[in-house]
Amino acid sequence: MAREQQPSRPKKQRASDRVSERPERGYAIVALDSPTDPVNVGHTLRAAMCFDTRLVVIANADPALDLRRLPSDPGRAWRHTPVLRVGSVFESLPFDCTPVAVELTDDAEDLVEFQHPERACYIFGPENGSLSDETLKRCDRVVKVPVSLPLNLAATVNVVLYDRMLKVRRPGIKPGDNNPRNDPGTAPERDGA
């Protein structure tokens, strides 16, 4: 006897029709490799919170570093932005995240021209040294802040995160676009030159 054919069930739609309300795609992670100054760590935590960083990773830090007692983090950013303490920055990289070393090297990309990855982990070295060659080799990108004198760790974190925020929110921005000297309508007139 043949089985009676049952009506087929409607297929369930697996994708959600909801659209994210987040204005930007992707995320940024800040990683400090071997930080030595608690003041810079505090300022970094504050910058991470200000620029909506999703995670802060602290690798190879002195065990005596107490995040609850950082004088430069009065807002206690660690309560709002997750912080991981790990032996290696690369232990904490999420799936499909691009590691970006921030280091002054001859072959580093200039931050002014740099296009930030959608999902990036910015790795900063110690205040009194540089990222190791092993770390640099494991990073997909290396970027430098073009300055005449090196910035301290916290200042560099702020500059990189601000640059990311600016370029994510204004994707059409190109180097020199906001320079009034490049806009003939706003350039000051010069007499006899």
C-alpha cells in the first residue's frame, strides 16, 4: 500500500529580517603588549571607552598592575569596556579579526593614507621599546603615525582610534579633503604673489 503523500511544510526562514541599528559596521580592539606605565594603561582604557572600542587586551603586563587603582582612569573604564589579561595578544583575537601593529618602521603604512579594516585589533608596543619582530610578522598590517617625534603610548592610542572613527563615519574622506588651502573658494587671497 502506497504511503499517502503529506503536504510539505513551509520552509523556515533562517535569516532574520531585523536590521542592525548600529550606525557603523565592524569593531575595534585595542591591545597593549607589555605595557609598563599604569598611567598610560589608564589613559588607554579611557580612550577605548570614549571611542567605543569593544575590547581591551593587556598582554605580558606586570601582575602588580591593578586596573581598579589607575589614577588616570577616574571613570573606571574597565567597568564598561571588557579587559582581558593574557600572555599573548594573539590568544585573544576573535574570528576574522585583522591584527594591525602600530609601530614606527620604515615599511609601515602612513596613518593618513591608511584604510582601517572593518574588524581590527590595534596592537601597541611598550612605552620604552618596540613590538617584537615575531609580533610584527604575525600582523596583517603595520601602520605608523607620521610625527616628527614619537608620541607616548596613550597619545598614539587616541590618535589611531580617532582616525578610525573619522574614516568610518566619513567613508568618502580623502587625504587633504578638509584642508582649506586645497579649496579655491576658501583659500585666502595673496597680494602680489
